[in-house]
Amino acid sequence: MFKRFIGASALCATLLVSALNIPSAQAAHGNYNPMMPRQLSAQAASADYTYGYSILSGHAIDTLEGPNRYMWYLNYDILDHYVLRPVAHGYAMLPRGVQDSMGNFFNNLSEINNVPNNMLVGRFADSGTSLARLVINSTIGILGFFDVASHIGLKYTPMAMTTVLGKGKVEQGPFIMVPFYGPTTARDIHGDTIDGLPFYALSWPVTVGKFVLEGVHNRAQLIDQESVVDNAVDPYIQTRDVYLMYGENKVNPIAEGEVESSDDFDESLLDEIDG
């Protein structure tokens, strides 16, 4: 529940995707959507369940825009501005090596989910690589603080459960801005809950500490791009659209357009959000 500490994803998702050249294409959609009313026939499957709202990327619908905007104000204008941003700036003053080690540690923890998730989408080689990385970095890499596996050619291949669900034709569902949690969708809530199961077995202080530190680390990596949100004409709309496009691009990269990075953008920051 604390995975996106104090709306970190609200800012991080916007900063990350706004820095990329993702085309404004519509996502491919499945015929069946479990987020919609039950579909028992071909006629029902082709019926319009948009209720007059515009279809967003991943077949998401912002039916709660009014409440969502209030939650955006709480998350970004208050919690991020007065709490997370100052903490992130303080964290960014730590030596680069310390920050890199923390990032390696969180990436190593995510391998626990990458192993089964890659397998579920048929990427057995990536699943094996994730398992090898987990073993190597947890031992030789001292609990993952040092990414030894990358130095021997084992590439980090993240795979979140929400992406697995998307590849299984589960559409985004309603877009929701949750206090402290940030922007999300019905599909993301289910996926994040499943990915969090291995950590719920730990004591609450350890679990909360993990998610809080990870949120601060992710937020600190994007300080140089804060102006992307600060100077947006409508920060809420921009956050919503790029968040949905980024999530759907991971499910259907051909339909959404391949991710192209600018010359001065570090693609490794994409993994920070999913970690």
C-alpha cells in the first residue's frame, strides 16, 4: 500500500514518460474486459460501455475526474511539494555510489517477482536470467547492493504483474488517483497487490520501510526533470495520459509505438519506477 510513497509515482511517471518520445497512438484493446459489465454474448462483447466518456490508452476511462483532481492536488501540490520533494533533495545529496547501491538493492528485490512474471508471459530465458541475477547479486553482490550480474552479461529484465495481466487481455479499467498511492488503475491495483505478496510476509515496519525508501530513491533520480510537471498547462491531464500510455506501451509496444529516448535521458530510470 505504500509502494508509491506520498504520490511518488504521480510525479515519477509523468517525468519519465514526458522525457520520452512516445507517439500519441491508441492502444490495441481486447474484445473482453473483466473491468466492464459481464459479457455473455457476441452482442454484449461489442456493446459500448464507455457511458459517454472518452476512451483513454488501455481502454481506461476517467469517470472520477472530479475526485481525482482533488487527490492530485493532495498528492502533488501538498504531499510531494512539502514532504517528498524536500526529502528527495536531501537524499540526492548522498554520494552517487550510495544511491546506485540502493537502486541495485531494490532491483534485486524485484527479481523475486521477475522470475515468475517473465515465465507467465512465455519469456523463459528472461525468467532464468532473473533467477540467476537474484542468486548472484544476493550472494556475491552482497544482498544486491552491487550489480555483479550485469557485469558478467546478465541483463536486468523487469516484468511487473500489471504488464502480465495486460498481455493476458485485461484492460486498464478506471483511472484512479489514490491519496499517498498516486495514479493507478483497476488493473494496476491488482497487479501491484500480487507483486507485493512476497513482502507482506515481512513485519510491517520492514515492509513499510522498504516501500518508503524505494519511493524516495525513485523520486530523487528525477529531480532534474521536475519542471516537466511544474510547467505543464494541466499537470493532472498530462500525468493521467502519460501514465496510461507508458503502462500500455509496456503491454503493446507495437501498438503504442516503441519507446524512443532522448539523447540526454537515461533509460535505466524506467526500471526505477517498476522496481
